[in-house]
Amino acid sequence: MFIAKLPDLRTSRRGLLKGAALATVLGASLNVMRSVAAFAADAAGWPAEAFKLKSQDDTLKALYGKTAEASDKVKLDAPEIAENGAVVPISVSTTLPKVTSISLMVAENPNALAASYKIPEGTLPAVSNRLKMAKTSKVIAIVESDGKLYSASKEVKVTVGGCGG
Amino acid sequence: MASTIRVRAIAGADTTEVQALVQHPMDSGFVKNAKGELIPPHHIETVQFETGGKTVFTALWGPAVSKDPFVKFSFKGGKKGDDLKITWVDNKGATDTTTAKIM
Amino acid sequence: MMRGLALLVALGMLAGPQFARAEATKSSPEKDMKAFQAYFTNKFPKVPLKDFVNGPYSMNEGLRKQWIEKETFPPYDFALDHGKELFNKPFKNGKTFADCFPNKGIGIRQNYPYFDNKTNEVITLEVAVNQCLEKNGEKPYNYMKDDMAAVTAYMAFTSRGKPFNIKVPKNNPKALEAYEKGKQYFYQRRGQFNFSCASCHVQEPGEHIRAEVLAPALGILNAMPIYRSEWGGMGTISRRFTSCNSQVRGVPLKPQDPEYRNVEYYLSYMANGLPISGPGARP
């Protein structure tokens, strides 16, 4: 029933607001029902709402419904100075247990959320990818471990912007 | 037409490392063309990796992922000869899939 | 700084008027090359000679790390595959690129450019590719990117590791003349910024110009064609030369203009002995 509602999330603003409200309610109940990653979207869906937000706090709320605490057990590997903001190689790894999700945010991008990864049991809690950064910014790695969120951040200097500038 | 998905999956002692490179413009929607018009967003939203009937990794990507995106991860198990299936879907509903053998 | 000037004086040219001295001095392409390579290895004693082909990555550790990550699964992979397809696809008349080139076009990139003694012109790889297409009734490629970049990427790839082997035939004075013209172009200032190629790539390699780290002129063509993050795609030697001209606020020449071919001839000769590393990835 919830799955059928998903297409509405993106087609109209009204649908978006309605869908978001629905997703928050269901997302919360999903949290109670299972200990795997609870996204405000179906397992095969894409968290449209979370990808549209500017602030990190709003993004985490939309994506996980929680806040994160800094942890030195989250390792974020990113260059000091990006060779080009269009292609910044970034890696996250962690020694935290029972990791179900890893996400990356770029604070100064138009929308904070860059990517989010679902880590099923049996998959190592580490990911490498290449992101766009509009300008010098903090990059924040979020790890969901045993239902809680942990973060690490690093400032990456960008001299040539990744968004076409 | 050649696949848009390039993959290398290598089985080690107990884990398999997967690297994928996907050909896709990943237009953010923030860039203007020569006429000064915004190029609409055109980017992959989900990438699913499956083997042995199980999803081993899901990527949820937004416009801030680089053009011709790359991703690397590892999972426990997987052995040489196994099939690894990768499927992506973008914001326009386009999709591509490929199955590669773990080496 | 003094060494740079000493090199320029040794090569008989500082700016425009003095280039005429080239004939009067006892320089030769061979001597020029040795002096050129010595200048760079002396300036950067920690950089192995072969590493200069990696451009800014041989100059800056922070950039190098990012490059190594990119090379694990490089962005030019798609162009390379496409180039191989194009290279092997028969023309309408049934022939392929293999019919135009020595050794079927495989492992020969390091011999380009060469001086054609019959037509008395410098033939670069890009020109040779288009000559092959035209000879076989096909439409020539645009020199700057896309198919030209794809095919030259594939041809460079088959030559990876092979050292540049450019020749200036002694029996044809026009060849030496083209070489000298290329050298002259390289050291001549142009554009609103009044920069020569040497201003950035001989005097200031490893330094920053605005946000970019400058590549050394030695080996600067070995990685071509390149996927530049800045372009979000591939570009050929033609693309790079024309954009360099624009960047110093000069008027670019047409791709593969004889002046560009001459400077490619000169620069490639200067890198004799250094390995082809193309296709490459750059910022």
C-alpha cells in the first residue's frame, strides 16, 4: 500500500508534502518494527525528500529520523585540496558494528545529501566514490550502526567548483 | 549498444571486492548550457548489486555524484565464477543492467 | 630561475628577435633534447625521468593521490572502448584503419609526429587518422574530441610504455625548419597575458596559476589524449593547444594548423625516450 504511494512523492508539490508526511509516519513505525535501515522510502525506492534539503540536520531527519554524534571510529578519507570540484574521490570506512547505512553530505552544496548506501548484513562497512563539490566545504560521513548514527567530517578545499563554475 | 556499466569483481580469501564505473552524464540541474539555459537534472538514482539471489549493496545517488560515477565496496563471500548483477535506474526512468562474473 | 634563463639562452632564444640565432648556434634537435631533459631533471631531482609524463601529478603529492584513485578505474575507459570499436570497424569500402598505418596501427603512436619528405609537412597522429578516413571515402573527424579522441586514445593505449621516438631526418632541411619553427612557437610570447608556452611549462612547472598546478613541458604530450575533470570528457592535443591559446587571451589557430603541428613536433622530440602513457586523466 505504501509502495503504491511512492510515485506521488515526485510528481506534484501537494503529492510531495503528502508523501513526506506519510513517509515520516510510516518511517517511524518501520523503525519500531525492524532494526534494519529505516529510510523514508521503500527498500527499492529513492529518498527524494532527503535529496532536496539544504541543511544537514534536515537531511538526517528526513533520511533517518535521527541525529548523529561524532565518532572517531568513522574514518573519512578525502583530499585536503580537491584537484577539481567535479570529481572528488572520497572514502568512508568504520570499525563500528552492525552497520546498515553509510551516507555522505557536502555542507556547502545546494543540497547537502550527495549519496547514501545501504549495507546489508555480510557487506563490509566501507565505500569509495567520487562526488561533486560546489566549493570549499565540510564533507560529512554518516554511519548508521546498530540503529544509531555516528559522524565524521573533514574540510575539503575546492578551487575549481564541481557544478560548472 | 555497449553496456554503460563497467565492473570488476574480484574474490579474495573471504571477501569479494567490487568496483563499478557507470557511463552517465549525472547532470546536476545547476549547470547552464551555451545559451544560458539550465540543463535539467539527469542522474542515476539507484544502483543495485545482487549475487546468489541476495542484494549485497544499494547505492542511492543524487546529482552531487560525479559524472561517469564510480563506486567501490566489498562483501563477505562470493567466489570465482559467481554471477554479480548490477542494475541502475535514473530520474528519467531509464535503466541498464549487466551481469558480470566474479573473478 | 637562473638555470631557466641559462637554458633559454643556450637554446638561442629568449623572445622574438633572438630566435634567428638558432641557425648560427651549434644547436641540434639532439642537443636541444638533452639540454631540455637536463633542465627538468636538475630542477626536480626527486622526480624520476619517466614520471614527468604524469604532468601535474609528478609535481604535487596531494594531486597524485587523487590521480592514483582515479586510475584504479579511469574515466577514459569508455572512450578507450569506443575507440577500439571505431578502430576495428570497417569503412564503407571494407577497409579499416589498419590498412593505413604501419604495423596495422598497433603500437605506433610513439612515432608521431613524423616529417613527410614527400609533402614536406609534419604529420601528427590526428592528421594521419583523418587522412586515412578521407582516403577511404569517409568523413573526417572533428579534431577536438569525441571520435578523434576515442581513436587516438586506443592507438596511444596500444603504445603504452613505448618511448617517444621522433625523428628529424637529416637529409631534408625542411624537417629541421619545421622543428625550429615549433621551438620558436613554444618560446614566443602571445596573447593579452603575453605568456609563451615556456612561461608556464618551463619556468613554473609545479607552481600554481590560479587554482591549477602547472605541468612540466617535458613529457606533456605523452598522456594525450586526456579525460579532463574540467571538461567532463575527452580532449585531444588539438583541443589542448587551442584552449591554451585562449587561456592566455590569444586567438587560437585552427586545429592542426601547421604552427600547432610544428610545436607538437618539437615537444614530442623533447620527450624522446620518455614512455607513452596515454590515454590519461587530468584535473
